[in-house]
Amino acid sequence: MKNLIMNHGENQHELNGIEYTTDKMEILFRAIFIFFVFCALMSIFFLSIFY
């Protein structure tokens, strides 16, 4: 997992674009993705209890 993150960071530096904003957007998208996965797991969990 750490290796994957390091490789991703190296690829970003090659772009030479707006690295700071891409990092910020990536963190934001990752947070939203984790939030949606969490919501899905919680809904499945509650549905399995109540049905």
C-alpha cells in the first residue's frame, strides 16, 4: 500500500502541473469515496439487522 502511494506521488511530480491543487482534490475525492463506502456498509449493516 505504501509502495503504491509512493509511486503515485512520483507520477504526480512528472506532470509538473498544479500539484498542490491536484493533491488537495485527490484528498477530497478520497474522503468522499471513503464516506460513500462507509455509508453503504452502514446501510447494509442496518438492513441486515432489521430484516
